[in-house]
Amino acid sequence: MTLIKQLKLSAAVLALTATTAAAADVEVLHWWTSGGEAAALNVLKGDLESQNIGWMDMPVAGGGGEAAMTVLRARVTSGNAPTAVQMLGFDIQDWAKEGALANLNDVASEGGWDAVVPAALQRFSKYEDQWVAAPVNVHSVNWVWANKKLFDDNNISVPTTWEEFEAAMQTLQDAGVTPIAQGGQPWQEATLFDSVVMATGGPEFYQKALIDLDPEALGSDTMKQAFDRLGVIRENVDDNFSGRDWNLATAMVINGEAGMQIMGDWAKGEFVAAGQVPDEDFLCFRFPGTQDQVMFNADQFAMFDQGGTVSEEQAALASAIMSPSFQAAFNVVKGSVPARTDVPDTDFDACGKKGMADLAQAAEADMLFGSLAQGHGAPASIKNAYYDVVTAFFNGSFDSETATEELVTAIEIAQ
Amino acid sequence: MASAPAQADLRTRLQNFIPKLVLAPSVAVIFLFVYGFIIFTLYLSFTDSRILPSYNLVGFENYSKLFRLSHWTTSITNLAIFASLYIGISTLIGLALATFLDQKIRGEGLLRPIYLYPMALSFIVTGTAWKWLLDPGIGLEHTMHLWGWESFQFGWIKNSDYAIYTVVLAAVWQSSGFVMAMFLAGLRGIDNEILKAAQMDGASNFQMYRRIILPQLRPAFLSAFVILSHLAVKSYDLVIALTGGGPGRATELPATFMYSYTFTRNQMGIGASSAVIMLMTIAAIMVPYLYAELREKK
């Protein structure tokens, strides 16, 4: 009997310590594990620590967050959701639909989020007029990162059209460097293809095909042409790309092994972490043909419902994320631009300033488009169907005609 | 007079009852977690479940979608290539190694564990090690280039058409020693008297293996087949570690397909239907085989 009593007592003590530990800590699930990203996250950690809120780190590696989302599902189904989770676009909406996210409206109205966050972003941070996530940053994916020395040595000027881009790749090829550093994971190939589709078909086509998912646009000749162009880019990638992480591809550009990388602006963090300076050591320019558009994805932190209320730590975390000083400090390190439009650009480098100006301009001109590859065009099932076709094409399983047909079928099945 | 048999009766009844009582929890657990979840999966495969299970029935829609996916066709083709080569080659190599080791050679005690040790590694370790070995940038090809053989090329792991064979290579490397051990045990179980009698009748070595030894190894063949085929169908970790399903989706197997659709792609219905198809495939191969093999024993 005493044994059982003791057991019960120790269980109670354990439960108690568990809750007290949770009361002072935030457990944050994220996939920011590369050098530049980890440095950016430390800004947030420091900010919370100054408010005496402990940080329980729960990193799950894997760019794009596929692995992290799997862990999250397991945690939620076992009734043990983390306090806050890094999430992208439609994932937020999917979880909000399941009723798993906390309502942040009180924190939002206190911080005046409605006025400062662009509408295109609010579409993802809000579910049925309730704020469910705090946007940290806006990334855009239609960037090209180039090694300036290689460009100067080979007399290449910044390409602004597809033809110039093709010529630049040829020049680099002739000079004996790998023209394009590409990572070999489905999400990276698809991220590249987002820009190619936008450049080939223009904004209206992109909207119709990859956001409205119109089968006619998906199966059109324009789409086939986009695949053809992706094929040209593939020929300028080294043969050893498959399975490569994106930051390793960035390292190839930093080391001068490769000329360019087409990647979201998180790549800048790697350049900066390697001590490089924009416009001096590396160049950043929009993917040729997409100068007027910004294809974005935004990292947000969704707060999981803790018994119907927003806990104090969650509120503190959310308002810390949305404070202008944090948004500036964080995004300077991360390479992205602030999700708030009222943050001054004084601390940002040349690429950051350009990114902020582009974002403001695109938001004004209605040229802000969600990136399908980054989960901001359509829900996860469609995004993955898109990955399947693009990666199969990029790895040589399909020709451009089959790929176009497959894209129509795959997206129809995923709907 | 009346009470004594009744007591004995109670005791025997209790004796009969206790084993059942002791086994009951594990039987119940197996029924729930194995058969219960098979039924649950079967049910889910007929629903429109996406991110979490839903109970809205949609008939055979998931199955018709599944078979229109080229991704799924790739997965089952890969499984057919992988399973047949893996089972075939492992059995052949295992049998050959066992036969050679059985020639009463010196150093058998040393050789046997050397062949057997790969089995002690997990598939993740095997996959990672072979990934590095086969990678043209750092592995075999690179080393050969450093040694001066500049024209050497071995980039199968980066080639969509050949990558599946690298999975076979790593899996065969891992399992052959284990198959060898099974055959060796079988070979040691064969009665020497029969072999001597055959020798006396003038049977050649080849005839002895063909007519006497191999037929007697039948139970070992059965065990090898059963073990290898279930390893083949459920192999997941090896592919994930070795190629990650790539290049592209070229080395996806039904197990990786099922996992990604169910858990990362928010299409639980299609994932469940692929699991059901996998179960039916295994059942279609294993049940007749087991039935034929086990009936003969009687």
C-alpha cells in the first residue's frame, strides 16, 4: 500500500514540476538549423530571456520543414503540442481548420498588427478573422545569388532577360566553372521552377496556373516552355547535385566553385555568416524576367491552443516577435525582410534594402504572389504533387511534354 | 468421496485456465494494435482523410487516384525490381558462401562472423556508409581518380535509372551473411550417413548437391524467403538513408510512398489505400507459398 502511495505521490510531484517548468518556458518547434538561421534565432532567444522566459529549443532539421511538420503531427495527436511552432502558409490554415491554434486577437489589437502587416500576408496569418500566427519575416524566392569575382573576371553584367541569363550561363560554362549551384532536393528544384514559370508566363499566367490551378494553364504550351527552360538550367548544373542541401550549394557560390544560385533570400544569411559583403563579394538580383514581382513565403509562429486560452508566455512570445526592434534585428541576420512594413531599413545591407523596397512596391502594385514551392500557393498535397513532377523532370525521368501532362494529372489527383 | 474429485477438477480447471489468463493481455494487445489497426487503415482508405483521420466515406476514390499516380507506379516497379533482385541475389550468395564454408576449411570460426557482421548493423548505418562510398564526389569514383584512374566512372546513385540498383547492392551486402548462416545451419543438419551412402553409390559432387543436399535445405529456403521478402516489402530506412527516395523520386518504394502521403503530404486516405495494397500484395505472395510448404509437413 505504501509503495502505491509513494508512487502516486511521486507521480503527482512529477506532474507538478512538469507544469511549473512549462509555466516559465516556451517550447518552440522550428527547422532553423543552418549557421545563418541559428544566429537569427538567437536574437529571439535573447529577447525572451531578458523577459525571464526560458526557451526550450526543439529543432527538427530539414529545409522546408517537412520533417518538422511530421513531428508536430505526432505531438498534437498525442495531446502534447509545443507552445509555438514555425509554420508556412497553408500549413497554418490547415491546423487552424482543425481548431488546434490559439486565438491571438487580443495581442494583435494591442500591437496594431492589422495596420502594419501586408494583406497578402494576413491571408495566411488569420483564419476566419482570427489572428492565429505571428509573421516573423517575408522571404522572397525569385532571387539570384552570384559570385561577384566570377562575374567581373568573365565580364558578365547582371542579366535582365532570359537570353542574357542563358548567355551568362554559357560564359561561365566556357570559363570552366559550374554556372548554377543547385541543391538536389525536391523543394529546391520546385523553388527554382516557381521563378522560371513566373519569368516565362508572366504574373497572370503564374496566378492562373500555380495558384488558381487552372488545368488549361497547367497543360499549356507556356508551361511546356517553362519546363524546357528548366531543362536548360539543369544542363548548367553539375552532375553531383542530387541530395545536396541548399546551404552547401550556397557554399559553392561563396567558394567560387559555382557562379550563381537561384534561391530564396535565406541564402544571404550564409554569405553574411561567411563574412561576405553584398555588391563587393556577392551580387543579389531578381531572377531575369521577374524584376517587378515578389514571390514570397513568410515564416510565422503559430501558437497552439493551451486549453482554450493564450498563455502569458505565448502572448509575450507573440508580441516579442511582432515588435519592430526585433523584426529589424532578426531580419538583418536572417536575410529576409520584416513582415511589418513600418520598420526602417537603416540597419539593412544593400540586398536587404532592395528587398524591402521591392516588397513595398510589389504590395502596392499587387505584384505580390505566394510561392507554390514554399507552401504559399496551394495546400500541402498540391505543393507535393508539384514537387513530384518538377523533381522527376529535373532528374531526367520525364521530358518536358510528359512533365506538362503529368503536372495536370498530379494536381488534379491532389485536389 | 464427492468433494475430492470436485477439488481435483477445480485444480485442473485452474491449471488449464492460468495459461490463458497469462496470455490474454498480450493477445488482446496484438488484436488491438495489429489487427485492429489493419481494420482501421482499411476503413481510412475508404474515407476522405487528409491531415487527420476523418470518417467520411468516399468509396473507392482513393484507390482510383492511387493507380493514376505515376509516383505510385514508380514505387511498385521499384519494389518489383528491388524485391526480386534482393531475394534472388542474397539467396544465391548466401548459399554459395555456406557451401564454401561447409568444405571443412581452416579458419571457419573466423570467416563466419566476418560474413555475419553486416547484419549487426542497422539499415540506417548501412545506407549512410554506402551513400558515402557510392557518392561520385567523395567516394569510390573520387578515390579512383585520386589514384590516377581518371576515366573511372561510377555514378549510379546519382542516376535516376540506376539508383535503385545501388539500394539492392547495399541491401544484399547487409543480408547475404545472415542467409549464409541459415543455410549453414541447414547444411550442418544433413545426415552424413546419407552423403556417405551416395558417395559409395558413385554420385559426383554436383549430383550430391543437386539431388540430396539442396532438396534437404528446403526449410532453410522457406525461412530465407519469408525473412527476405518481408524485409524487402517493409524496407524504408535503407532507402531513406541511402538515397532519400531520390534522385527526384526515382527510388521511392511503397513503404516510403505510404509514409509520405500519410504523414507529410496531408493525404492520409491515399496513404491508407497504398498500405492496404501493400498488405494484399504480401498476402497474395506469402499465403499460397506458406500454405503449400506447411501442408506438405503433415
